[in-house]
Amino acid sequence: MIKIEKRNDVPMALYFFTPFIAIILTILGGGIIFYILGFNPIEALKFYFITPISNLYGLSELLLKATPLCLIAIGLSFCFKSNNWNIGAEGQLTFGAIVGGGVALLFYNQEGFYILPLVILAGAIGGMIFALIPAVLKTYFNTNEILVSLMLVYVSKLLLDYLVVGPWSNPEGFNFPETRQFSDSSRMPLLFEGLRIHAGIFLALAAVMLSWFILYKTYLGFQIKVSGLSLKTAKYAGFKGKTMILVVFMISGACAGLAGVGEITGPIGQLHRMISPDYGFTAIIVAFLGRLNPFGIIFASMVVALTYLGAETAQIFLQIPKYTGQVFQGMILFFLLASDYLLFFKIKILSLKKNELRH
Amino acid sequence: MATDLRISNISKIYPGCVANDNVSLQFKSGKIYALLGENGAGKSTLVKILSGVISPDNGEVFLNEKNLKLSSPLDAKKNKIGMVFQHFNLFETLSVFENLSIDATEDNKSLRVRINEILKKYNFNIELDVPVLNLSAGQKQKVEIIRCLLRSPKVLIMDEPTSVLTEQETEELFISLKKFCDEGILIIYITHKLKEVLSLCDEVAVMRKGKVVSVSQTQNERVETLANKMVGQKLAKIKKKINISKNKDEIFKVKHLNFYSDDPFETNLVNLNFSVKKGECLGIAGISGNGQNELFQILSGEIITPDTSIIFRNKEIAKLNPKQRREYLMAFSPEDRISQAAVPELKIYENVALNNFKSSNFFEKGLVNERKIKEHSKKILSDFSVNTDNVELKSQFLSGGNLQKLILGRELITAPELLICYNPTWGLDVGAINYIHETLIKINGQEKSTILISTDTEELLKLSDRIAVIYKGKLSKIMPSEEVTPEKLGVLMGGGSID
């Protein structure tokens, strides 16, 4: 007979160590999958995890992809820590990109130092407003934020579709579903000549520092922590629950909006249909792999960014679809949840003999 | 054929709590059996074991002398044990018929015929093709009962069936249950409502703290004898010295406290009016589930009710949240230590910071002042003799008694004018209980007032200056505690009236 019991004391060190176990298991699992597909697993894993970052360009690409993941996951950590399940970061990213992109398009033929800050600000506000929709509906109408935030993803994507084929499409663009190119003043400055890594990474780093400060050093952070552990206690302590829901959604939406605007003013340079390879969803994995800890999230965003890059190299060198990236992301989450389960519960196998004796 | 169900030496231990302690009972068909006990007495655990939802650590169940192995609900069904849970297990958007056909083994046509036979036989008035969400609670319960009847059960277990029913529906249910009983179905009726036991059941087993404390014929019982068995009243009367508070000012006054909830599992409160004088302890007795939870939350400000007036130290505070009420020097100690009053995963000093009153400066300009909080926590740990001086310790490592001392300390160190506590000694050992009782008596001596909501009559008689009883959301008249006897409390707690 198998019995599952909660462990009373889970060591903190082990709690932060299990993500590494999950990553190792994911790599092993990936090796097995490559072997079944008929590839030499060692070689395939090398193509997947080493080749992409074996040169400067690769490292720059890694950071480029880690930037939005990190930003969004930082925002999500505020929501998740306080028991608010914002699943719609992808939508907030998209809407942030729409609003930021709209401002950038207003200035498409102008130059000026003030344009980029305006665009970035607009993106953050856009994401914030979009995140407020599920938050307000949750606080005042008791709706489920998971459903509302998720469904709003499709609303924002369809809105983007409509804009880039309709009113905002490039008049000189031969009906391609895309807007004009932004002017140089709306573009993130590049950090190095010839590499795509841009100043958006500083936004992500600032978000990390700021979130660490808010979560661990302020009253708001304390309230978030308590609400996440026990809503009943938060109510008993008299925290303003509604205000807090609104605030964490706004922080989360602003971060996702920043990630969106970072993409369109960074590597993309215009609005089109495919501004994000589901960064908003993947960031959920990043947030949990990083244990909702700001510095853990930096590390996790790079690991997950590598699965995006690895998928692309694997597509080129091994001719396997780049969707293997999602397989790896899925495996990370799966192994993380599985090792968490073993971390928080112990499985006891009771001897059958004892049972039989009783009967 | 007669049915004979025997439970032998059943034990079930959860971490930190013995849910069933060596329970043995015997039931025979042709009678309705009541299983009576307060919330947490172990009734539900026993029922879950009988229905195969959980397995006991020890002990056996025999049906007609056959040893049953109940390792899943399916086993219970196979052995003709039917169960109607307090919370319905129905798909709201499916029709009644679809709900009933989900786990049926026959084709729809014959199933419909059989259901219609049952409806006719027991005079149930239910449309089969309407979605379940359109049914009343009583009708939903009937659907659950039909589901059991379709399997021609030998045993039918009803878990707190009337908690969501109206009076009318309750009467109908009783008529049906008596019919089933006459047809030879063995009925086990789980409840904490005394009057129902007396009007419906033939035999009653009372459980307390996981043990069966008495088995008797209901004809030999009265409401108050059952109430006393349920709460475990010892007749020893230890009374504290009565405060001479006759001419003191009223410090706290509640008028027109009404609470109406759509949730059938909450109790509505009907026009509660009371006041507390300076230095006085007002006790509120009652069997749990009669509105104490709701009352505590309204007094603490977790629930704000319209039209209620709460005057505290000459100020109207009915619209204030708990944090604001604390600023006016109120303090609260809820019943649920582990998931409400404190968070086990937080460190001691973090739990102390939950009582963030203005002059504490725990959070200056929105920033955490860890040094202040820790200093303050150290003082609580030593003043209230909690057996650790490590404020960084996670609260889950404190015993129940020490955790309660920490919570009381956190609430009392601000020298509040009024402390509202709900079952402050629930589940604690004798040493901790004495310490907490002494503390509560001491603060009354310092001219501070307390409202003690408790299900422990002994505790109430020991600590209170005046006592009222809450029953079904209504408050009895408030009596000076020297006029109160355990017998009187028993009558009132069971819904009876005195003089």
C-alpha cells in the first residue's frame, strides 16, 4: 500500500536546488527523445545547448530572448506570490506593444531624444491598462482572473491583426500585414555594433532590483507575501485586499507591456502579426523555475531562452522542427512540478504483510 | 433481510489530530441512528471511512458479519452502502436524468422507468429533464437520494442533510427517511442539531474529540442532556471572582446586527443587540455552527454589514476594517490559529507584524523596519512566556499552546481596551489553557474588557461576568453568570427556552 504524507519541514536550500534537478532531468529527457528520433543524443544535445551560445552573437541572442522573459516573469511573480493567477501576460505584452507602437508610429517621420521614453512609457501603461481589466472584474464582480486574463490574450492578438492589416498598415507596404518602420528615435539603442542585444536589458535588470526591494523591504511586499500564504490571514490583518489585487496586476501588466515595447523597438522595429513567440506564456514557466525570486528569475530566464535558441539551431543542423523548444519548456515545468511534489510530500510504502495479518 | 452493520475499533490519525480514536458502533436495520457531535468531533471522518473515501489506520467494518474492505467509494457502492454528502456531487448544467444516468449500468429506457417508480413511491416531485442548477437545495438532495435508491442500498448515510434545507424541506426529508427505514434500509444520520435527533432518530451515539462518548436510546434523552454530552460538560463549577461592574460605563455597544448570506453553509444572524462594560467579560456560548464564525468576523471588521451600529469608546466603528479597528484599541484572537491568526510558514517576527498598529512604526513610510519588529517580538516572547526566544523561528515549529500565547501576546501587548476571542483554548493542553485563562482574568482586572465566544461551557462559566447563548444566529437574553447553570446553558444551546 502506498501512502502520501506531507513533509513537515522542507529545507530552504533544497527548495532552491530542485530547479537544477529539474533542468538536469529535462536534459536527460531530451537526450532520450533525440535517441528515439534516431540522433546521437550527446551530439544533438550539444547542438541544442552548447552550439547556440558558443560565440558572441549567440550570447547576445540569449540575452535578447532572456530580456522579455525576465521582465514578464518578474511582473508575474508579484501576481503569483499574492495568489492572483494572471495567465494573460501574452495579451498584456501585445497590448503594450500596440499602444507603444501606436506612439512610435505617430512619430514615424520625426527624430528626438524624447520619443523613445514616450514610446516605452506608453507600452508600460498599455500593458497596465490591459491587466487592469481582469483585476477590476475580479475585485468588483468576482470573476475568475485566470479565464478573463487568458481570453483577453486573443482579444489583443486579434486587435493587433486588425490594426496591421487595416488602419495602421504601411501605405507603401504592398499590403503586407505590417506597419511602417519606426524612426531611429523610437528604437532601443544597441549595446554593441553588429549584435542585436539592446538597452532593453537594463529595463529588465532595473525591474529585478526594484522587485527585490518591493517584495522584501516594503509593506506592500509583506502584504503580498501574507496574502499569498493565507488570504484568511490577510483579511484578518485588515489588508486592503482589493487595492492589492489591482496593484499587483498593474505591476505585472506594466512589466509585460515593457517586454512588448522592448521587442518592437528592439529587434523588430515595427508592428506585425508575430511580435512574440509566446513569451508571455513561457514566462510563467520562468517565474516558477526561478521560484518567484527576482534573482532566480534572471537565471531561469536564461535557461528558458536557451531552449528557444537551441530549437532554432536544432532546426538548422538536425532538421527537426523548432517546436522541440516547447517540448523542452514543457519538460522543465513537468520535472519542476514533479520534484516539488516529492519535495513537499513523502511517499511511504507500507508493507503488505502487516495488512494481511490484520485481516 | 435484516441488515447489521458493525464498526470495530476504527482509528484514524492525521498529523497532529486523532480524528477517530478506537471507535466501535453497531447498527441494525429498522432503526434510524444518529451520530451526533460538534464540528471536528470525528463524525465526518467516520463517515468517509464507511463510504470508502479514506481508509482507516486501524479497525474493521462488518456488514452482516462479512468483513468489508472499503478502499474506494466503489467498494462502498458494491456493498450497498449509499451516502448523501453535505455538499452535493451533481453536475449543475446537466439535467436530472443525465446526472442519474452517469454511473448507471442499465439502458436509459429502463432507468427512466425505475426512476419514475421511485418518484411515485416516495412522492418526490422532480422534473427529470431540467438542468440541476434550476433545482432548490432540497430537490438536489432528493436527486442524490434517488441516486442511492437506484442501487437498492442496505445502508443509507446522510451527512448533515438539513444544513441547506428549509423547514418545509426538512419535514419532507424526515418523512422519506422514516419510509426508507420501514422498508428495511439502515439509516445513519449525522448531525449536530439536537432537536432533529430527538424528533427523527431511535438511537443516538455522541462523539467528542474522536471518541464515542455515549450510546443511548433517544427516548431517554433531552436536548440539554445531549448538549452536555456533546460539549463534554463537567459539572465542577470553578468561577472567578465576579467583577463589580454593575455601574461601569458601557465601552462597546452593538445594535441591530443582522447578517444575511447567500451561502447556505453560513449562518444568518438576526438582530443581535448587546453591550460590554469596562472591565467586563461577556461570554457567548453555543454549539459551533450557530453563527459564531459570522459574529466574530463582523465584530472584527472582516465582514462589514450594512445598517449595523457598533459603538466603541463613543465612536461609530461599524464601517471600519480590522486594521482601523485596532487603531481604536480593539484586539482579535480568531478560532483558527493556524490559517487565520497566524501563518505557519512565516517567521515569528513576521507573524507579529500582522498586528501593525500605527504607533508600532513597523512599516515606516512603507518600508519594513525589521529591527523594530524583532525588538517588539522579543518582548512578546518573554512577556507571554513563549518557550523560545528566537524570533526568526518559523511559527509552524511552535506547539499549539505556544502559538496561542504568541497570538494573544501580539494582540494584548498594545494594551487594547477590548479583546474579542473565539475558542482561545481549543485543542490546547491543560497548562496552556490555565495560562490563557489567567491572562484573560488578569486583563479584566486591569479594567480591560473581553468578549469570549466559546463552545466550552466550563470555560465560559469560569471567565464570564455575563453570558448569552447564540442559537441559529439568534442571541438569548444576557444573564449574569451567577444565575447561569450548565443545565440552563444546555437548554438554551439546544434551542430550548427557560422560564
